[in-house]
Amino acid sequence: MAYSELQVTSNFSFLRGASHAHELVEQAEAFGYQKIAITDRNTLAGIVRAHAACREKNVKLIPACRLDLLDGPSLLAYPTDKEAYGRLSALLTLGNMRAEKGSCHISRADVYAHSKGIIFCLVMPGELNRRFEYEASFINSVAEYQQALNGQLYLAATRSYMGNDDKLIFRTSQLSDFYSIPVVATGDIHYHDPSRRELQDVLTCVREKCTIQDAGFRLHQNAERYMKEVAEMERLFRKYPSAIKNTMVIAEACNFSLDELKYVYPEEINQSGRSPMEELEFLTWKGAHDFYGEEIPEKVVKMIRHEMEFVKQMDYANYFLFVEDIVREARSRGILCQGRGSAANSAICFVLGITSVDPMKFDLLFERFISPARNEPPDIDVDFEHERREEIIQYIYNKYGRDRAAIVATVSQQHQKGAIRDVGKAMGLSVDTINRLSSSIWEFTDEWFEGKRVTEQGLNPNDPLLKKTLELTSQMMGFPRQLGQHTGGFVVTQGKLTDLCPILNARMEDRTNIEWNKDDIDALGFLKVDVLALGMLTCIRKAFDLCRDHYGKQFTLANIPQDDPKVYDMICLADTLGVFQIESRAQMSMLPRLQPREFYDLVIEVAIVRPGPIQGDMVHPYLRRRNGEEEVVYPSPELEEILGRTLGVPLFQEQAMKIAIVAAGFTPAEADGLRA
């Protein structure tokens, strides 16, 4: 008999679920499940990660959630199609907007108003009264739900080995017969494997602000809330085989997939009567003529045509129009702004005023910005003056409406220090012990379990409580802790944003954001624009104002002199305190060694002294053996040039080799061999 698990709590039910979505999906595939429903409490925050895991496995996801109501028993909600999913998302948004961040206030009436196309399972209580019956108030709720959700309601039965399972399921079957509501079997899953029960107990203690020693009945009584094999579920419900069959009835009725969600740009971006592509071409050539005059350099013409062909092929015109709109609005208000990162490699971005990197002066590589080989959407980050960035954020909200524009979320994860503090408190460790462990952690490695670092802190590495604390800490690291607000990544849509994802209030006044973070929207192909704040732009704008008021000079980011030798003299002396990008101690240490004399020298210097390209394997060489000898193979000519230019600066050969080898990302052993 086939079976689908319809009640699964992931770790996106914060401090309740004790398994990642991918762990639950992998276990479901191993047990032969056809479908699995993620039912986190009043949220859809974790379904994208489960969806991404299901793509790689032979399991289908039912996007769902558990609705904890203010005035009634909880319901599991399963949308059957795209429209029903939109209503469920709108229902959650309604509850989120009534409450502070972290709460969701939903009533029965709200559920009834959004119920079309959604299948509901009533979560049965785990206790009976003294007469071994469900409370009268609960039975009244069952009657009301049955009348309001006729044909869409099931009763969820669970065997959790609490001693009264037979009585509970028998009373549930009686309600089923009396009100003609089918019973469906669920596992009430909180973790994928029984070994996670201890972590789930710790999470409960963190949530309830107690220790494991005095948690009492706040903990689950046993470790039965793990995912079970199909044969085991059949055995547990052998007296009620219809409950197993009904899991497949619901699963087969729920055909909605997150792949059906399509992102559409708002029409307000383009009100010219031209198509988006025609409007982008019009604005681009107009901007080019405004900057270069009647005769546009042939080099720029070729670059624009090359980029336009790619934008047309990938249908990104609306994306560029949206960014151009907010940049134009900022300039109309006198707010200094600048596109950062790889967008500076676009001639279109330059003539639209998004960036200030002149393609005539620098050799730009558009494919560094967006490329069909990477198959990634464009990502334009625009910095605004930090004192006035909020004006642009509110402009976006006001223009498109809060039902169509929101900031993406960030998922705060448990890191070493936070995890050891949470677990240590829950396990009853003293404050002094927790402080010692937290202050000494910089990398959670096997050394902890070998006892070396524990001994250094004056603690006993063989203490069972301490060992268990460190073990549970390692399991907890990487768990989502809470939903935060991105620094400024906006998602704006043509239709209601709630058709795609629930919206919630941010902590900051007049801010709203969606439940999904950057990685989630990337997985679904949604595009975002980063509206960021940069304090240095405020400083530059004030400097421009001083130059205008005292010297009558009108400077912009595009026309400011960039090759003044005095500037590079100061840079070579590491006199860069407060200078954006080259103000850190590491940068200031490297500048006198590399002696940059032009802008491209700074490009190389900044590329060397940053961990991103090396740790992300973007510019990481490797050794290859050919004809019995090892040679270095560079995946890009840019890295080879960095190494060559570094060796060419006036340094001792040993220093130059060391700088280049570290920049290239070799291990210490490889570096020693290469220097030799």
C-alpha cells in the first residue's frame, strides 16, 4: 500500500523541528514515499528548500503549512492548485500583517474566506477528558469546521505511543462516522531519525526558556516523532486501513508545484506605449547621445549592440528598466547613487546612468556581469547615500504598493557561539562554563571531541554532560534561527506578491518583507534589485557640494578626475584611512608593496586581498601532472595576469612569490613546493 507523509515539521518551525528539509526529503525517498508535505507552523518559509531537495530526489513536495488559529483547533492546509496556493499565501499574509514580526493572527473566519481549493486536516488533541472522550468545545469546533469546509476536511490521526493511542483513534473514528469526515494517518514528524530526539528536546528548552532538568511535560514523552517506513505506518494503522489510503487521496489531489510560480515584472515600469525592449533601446541610445554627443564611438556602439542582443535573448529588458527608474528618481531628488560590482561591466548600465565606469576608458567584459554560460539572472546592486536611501525604498513601496513590492528575507543561522550558548543553557551548564566555551570557539573542529581545546579551558573533556553538549551543538549549527530583513533586496511583481509568497511585517517601521531569502528566490528564478546604502556616497556628495559652493566646480561620479598622481602617491603610502575598498588593515599593508600607479593596479590589488574569489573557487588554480611533471593550470587568464603583475612589482623575489601564491589560493604544502 502506498503512503505519503502529510504532517512534517522542519526546522523552519523555529525551535520545534529538528531536521533540515533536505534530510527529511532524503529519508522520505529512502522509505519509498511518493510525496511529502512540509507543514511548518503559520509559515511557508521552508518549502523552497524542500522543493529544491525534491528536485534531486524521486519525491514530490506538497507545499503546505499548519495553521494555528486564535479561536479554534489547528488545521493542516494543503493547496490543490496554483490559485489555492495563492489564497493560502494571502491568508498567511493577512495574519502576519495583523501582528508583529514572528506572530501570525488568523481566525476561523479568515480560513473560511480563503478555503477554496484547499484541503484541510484537523489536528486532533492528544488528550481525552475523564470520560475518555474529546472535550465538548472541541467537538463543537469539529461540527463547525465540517459545516464550513464540507468536503474539504479530514481528521488527522497520529500514533505517538503516549499510552492512549487506541482510545484516541477510536474516538476519532467515532467523530468521523458521526460527521462523515474521513480520517487520515499522519506521523506528526519533527525529525527524520530517532537520534535527533535529543536535539528536539534541547530546541524545546530553548523555546520555553528552561533547562533539560526541569523541562518536564513540555518535552515530547518519547522519540516516536521520527519518519517511519511505509510498512511500519501500515502496521500502526492496520485497524484503520482507510486512513492510510486517504493519505494518497489527498496527495493525488494536490498537484501544485512551486515550479508553476512565474515572476512577471510590473507594467508601470514602461508607460511609453513601446514594448519593454523598444523602450530600453530608446533610453539606451538617448543616454549614449547625451553622454558622447552626436557621434557615439564605434567601440561603444558595438558593446551596446552586443549587450542588447543578449538582453533581448534572455528577456531582461524590464529588469534594466526597473533599475533605471529608481536611479532616475534618485537623481531627480539629488541623491547620489552608483551601481556596484559586476554591473560596472555593462555599457548599457553606463549610458543609463546606473554606473559611472566609462566603457571608452576601460576594457569591460559584459560576460562578467551576466552570461548564458552561467544561466543566472542579472544582479544589479545600486548604492545610495545612506542618509537618504529610505526615500528610494518608500518610493518603491508607494509606486507599486505593499501588496506587490517587498524586501526579501534573510535567514539567520545558528553559528558556533550562538549554538554553544543556547545548547549550554538548555543543558544546565554554568554561565562561567558557557562563557569559556563561547569565547574560545573560533572553528568547531574535531579537536573539541579530542578534548584538546576543552582541556585548555580548564574543563574535563571526559565529562558526559559536556560531551553531550558539544555533540548537540554540532548538530544545531546551521539551523535557521529566525527570519530577518535583507539590507535592501527588493522583489516587485505585476500581480499580487502574495500569489508567490506570504508577506510579513519587518521590525523596522514602514517595512515589509517576504518569507523567502535570496537563495530561495534564485532557486525559483525570481529577480531582485538591491537598493543598498553606502556611507561613502554621502561623504562624496557632501564633498561635491563643497566643490560647487567654494570653487564653482560641478563634479559627478562620471567626470571626477581619476588619474591624479597625488592620489596614487597617498595610496602608495597607505594613507587610505576612510577610503572605500582600500581602508582595511590588510589593504593598507599591501598597498606599499604593490605600489599602484593607475586604476587597474587597484583592481588587481583589491582582487588579491579578499577571500571571496579564492574561497569560492572562482580564481583557484590547480596542479596537473603532464609527462611526469607538475604544472600550474589557470582556469582564467585574469588570474595568470594577477600573478604576472605581482611578480613584476619592485619586491624581493621571495616576497613576490609569496604574495602571488597566497593570492592564488595554494595550500601551504603546495606553496612551499612552488617556491622551491
